[in-house]
Amino acid sequence: MSDLLTPASAADLAAGGAGVRIRLLTELADLDAVYRLFDGIWHSGAAHAPVSREMLRAMSKAGNYVAGAYDRTGMVGACVGFFAAPERREVHSHVAGVVPAARGRDVGRALKLHQRAWALGHGVTRISWTFDPLVSRNAYFNVVKLGADPAQYLPDFYGPMGDAINGDDDTDRLLLHWNLAAPHVDRAARGERRPGCEVGALRRSGAVTALGRTPGNEPVEGTADGRTVLIAVPADIETLRRTDPACARRWRVAVRETLGPLIDDGATVRGFDRAGWYVLDRENR
């Protein structure tokens, strides 16, 4: 794909490939549809909704980012973000979601690339957001398909949420920085993937395993004493929370106690293997 592809062109190509059109939303009926879409995904109820109708209305009126993705069936995804302090030139992307029927079509990627183009058009150089580090597909999407960089581990960031996805688990999150004009982000927008994150090859070249996974899907502690460090997550944490909540909690604690200190110590998450492994570099080793 051409190196001259603009952020807006990349966003348009992604939307076309996903079979959606994306537009900013300001009308009350559209904002209500966003609220209902999120409620249909998280089933959180009014007390724990990621954003209320009234807040969506105020955010949109103030010029923040509220967008919906549509196919011929109607709205299938939405994304909401708000500006940070002016000197940071940053938008915090608070919530994004795609209905189950539209997953697997890269609708989420199309929404994020639309948000990127919008942000750059407003003089913003970075978008931040948080995600649950135990959700393997989201880690791959954020780190590999978008090129966002984990910046901070946040234990129990939101407190109890009690929705259909988080259950009663602690709401640990990874804070991501998506540096919109960075070369690796631009390459990701053109469909390129971060290279060199295949776990088997990394092990053969000396990578160590700080947190592994047993055949029974239990976390097992290893060593972080190496330049390249691997950290496993469960294959499907959402199912595990329903079928074996005690095991899900063991994974939460294990990832918190390995990934968090490594990031705090300056390790860089350079990628994520789709088989469920964070790949970290420790430059001081």
C-alpha cells in the first residue's frame, strides 16, 4: 500500500473493507442508539453504564468524539472519546464496542482509524485508552493491529463493575498510548503488522518466560531474568470467569504481579503473539 496514504484515506479504506460507513453523531436519537448499543454489549445497567445518554449529549455538544459505524442493518459499532488537558494534545478514548453479529469484520479497526484521522485533524498527537490485559483478542488488536503502546499497569482501575463481561473480577487495566504520527502506527494503519513476535522463534533465540500456562490453563511463574520476556494470558478469560472464577482470579493476580512490575521497571511491550503472549523488551539487560 502506498506510503502516501493519508490518515483519512486509511480510515476510508478500513471502513470500506469492514462494510461500514462511519459518521460523527450529534442528534439525540443517534446518541440514544449509542447508549443502547453499549448496554447490549456490556449489560451493565444504568448504575454501571460506561456512559449515559446525558453525558453523550454533553460530550458531543462540547466537540468531543462520538461516532457510530453503520451497515445496512443499522448501527453496529460506536466509539466515544474526550479531550485531555490542552497541553497534552491528547484524546482519551473512553469506550468502543462492536455488536457480536459484526465482529470479525474489522469494524473496530475502522472506528479507531476514523478516530485517528479525526484527532489528527484537531491537532491531537496521541490517543490513550485502557483495556483489560487478560483479554487476548483485545491485546492483539490494540498492540499489533493498531500499534498502540502499553504505558502503565493500573490495578483495579474502575473498581467493581459487575457487568456481563467483567463479572466480579478486579478491573485491572493497561493504559495505552497511541502515538498517532509514529512510523509504526502509520504502518499499522496501512495494514502492516509488528514483526518478530512469534513465541517459538523468540524462545529459540533466548527469550525467557516470566509467566507461562499449564496444559490445564493455570498460570505458572517463571523467570523475568532476560532481555526478551514472555508473559502468557488465558485463551478466553471471559469464558473462564463463568466456568472457573477462581482460576480467573489466579490469572488476574499472576499477570498483575508479573506484567505490572516489568512495565514499572521500564520494560517495553513490543508486541503480542496471537497465541496469547505479551512480548516485552528489557533494554537494560
